[in-house]
Amino acid sequence: MEITLTPEAAADLEALAEPIHGRVLRVLERLVHWPDVSGAKPLRGSLAGHFRVRTGDYRLQFRVEGRTVIVERIGHRDGFYDG
């Protein structure tokens, strides 16, 4: 799988503090092995068709198109799904 970050997700990643940044990079490395990624959960409602994976208090929201995992958002769990 190929991993792509939207511009918003790339900005989210760069804004993270160093320890969190490293943890998120390790999650991105795991996403290469989609669909064999432990902890990924499908989202519901208006986000149906999207998934999330967490690392501590942080979440990555993504969707899969063909052989590409597109990471859309990265952020703290507080208010993450509020849009």
C-alpha cells in the first residue's frame, strides 16, 4: 500500500510535539500493511467509509482508495470527530 497525507493531515503531523510525532510516524508505517492493521476501526454515520486508528490520545482518520491509504486528519481525541 501507498500512504498519502492530505495537506490538512500533513500540517497536523508537523504541528505535533516530538514524542507524539514519532508515535504517529510509526502508525503510518503500520498502515502500509492495510488491511492487516490492528486497532483500525470503521467510522459510522457521516464518516462511513472512513477508518480511524489511535495512538494514545491521538487519532488518525483515513480512507482507502484502491492501493492507497489516504490519511485525512491527525489530532487529539478531544473534539476530533466534531469536524
